[in-house]
Amino acid sequence: MSSSAALKTEPVKAKRAASRASEAAPSQQPKLSVVAGIAPAQRRHLGVIMMVILGLVIAIGGPLLISARTTFEAIETSRLTQELEVARDHTTTLRQELEKAESPVVIEQRARSFGYGSGRFLRRSPAR
């Protein structure tokens, strides 16, 4: 071997020996571990995933809200219908009482009770 070839191979041999020595002594180097995280490629998909989740929430929640609102409106309609029936019954009762109070017989009886007797101040109208 020539002296120039020996000079060229010695630095390579020295580097190899140094790397083997560092591999042989792992206690001097800290142990590295992989930490899980969001990779840049996964971050790009995050927006799409959020839009899909939002779409599902709207697709499921929308009909539920509409159904609940319809149910509450049906309950309110039922309550108002009952109140309307009560008001109609009350109106019918008051109309009947008014017809009774306006009848000529009742008016004549009340007039006699107030002292308008003998019929000279009262004149009966024909019955309705």
C-alpha cells in the first residue's frame, strides 16, 4: 500500500471506530421516544372532519327540533281548543239567561214585583 492510500483510509477508519464506540456506549446518550401528535397531513383533514360532524349534527338535530316544536304546538292547540269550548259554553249559558230575562212573561212578573200592577202601564208584546 502506498503512503497516500494509507493517509486517505485512516480518517475513514477513525470515523468508523468513533461511530462504533458511540454505538457501544448507549448509556451516555439520552433515549429518544416518539411522541404522538397531529401530523401536518392530518391537520389538513381536520376541517373536513369538522364539517362532516357539523352536517351530521344538523341532519339529526334539525328534525328533532322540528318534531319537538310540532309537539309543543299541538299541545298548545289542544289547550286553546279546550278554552274555546269553555268560552262557547259560557256564551251559550249567558245567551239563554238573556233570552229568559227578555221574555215578556218575566218582564211582566218583575214589573208587578216593583209595583206596576193592574196592567194599565204594561202592554204585552207578541211572543218571539
